[in-house]
Amino acid sequence: MREAARPVTARAASSVLQYVNDSMTLADPKIFVALLSWAIYSFELYAQRAIGWRGRRAAWLSAVGFGVVLLNFVPVSYFFTNSHNF
């Protein structure tokens, strides 16, 4: 019985992965803005450790990153995306 279930499971997993691959692209504004916020926070960590940005510069980068996160939650979620509506 287990051997017969493997091809069915593989086909189901393949169809789910195909759906996820088709629906989750960088062209989706919500995913793009989320990656942008990751990039901003990653640069902030890099700037603090490697460049030595402390104080106001680090605070401004945090504020910009938080603004991008808020942008992702409110306007992008409600007005620009079709695949992440709950």
C-alpha cells in the first residue's frame, strides 16, 4: 500500500509546488516590498558592523525599514496585490 501512495504523493507535491511557483513571483508587490524591507534591515546590520554606523544613521535606517514594513502592511496589502487577500 505504501508503494502505491508514493506516486500520488509525488504528484500532489508537484502540483502544489507548481501553484506556489506560479503565484509567488517577484512581480507581486507584496513580495517585492517584503524583500526590500529585508534588504534595508540587512544593510543596517552590515552598516553597523562593517562601516561603523551608530546613533542617528542607524536610527534613520531603522525608521526607513519600519516605514517600508508599514507600507507593506497597509497600502500594498489592500490596493496593489491580488494573491494575498485574506
